[in-house]
Amino acid sequence: RGVLVGVPPARRGRWAGALSNRAEGRRNPRGVAAERVSAETAYDLVSDNGFLASADLTLAVGGRTHQIRRHAASAGSPIFGD
């Protein structure tokens, strides 16, 4: 379970996107030199207050490094404190 900043539009869904297992930092901001693999993260909202949401987050497909936090951030609802 995680706390998201912002509330996804649907109570239940999946975030999908190809991810690499390479670090995406200052030297390689998009992991462009790495092989990208299809990945999906499933979420199910437990509760929200309009600003923060508590959600059950699971690796549906994949299992890449930082997959959950990267999918949540790209969907506009980053993990609280990330």
C-alpha cells in the first residue's frame, strides 16, 4: 500500500509503459541507452481526501527497478515523499 499525491481519475486501473532497468539520473535521464521492457502497475484506491490517496499497488507485468514509483509519477500521482 502507498500514499499518492493527487487522486487518479479511476478508482481502479493500470499504468503501463516501457521501462529500463538502468538508472535514470543526470547522466542518463531517460534510460535511452538501455533496453526497454513492457511493464504494468495495477492500482486500487482504498481512500482519498481529494489531495492524497491511499492505494494498493501491485506489479501486474514486469518487475523493473522503481517501476511503481515511475509509473505513478508519470501518471501525475507520485508516491508521497518521492
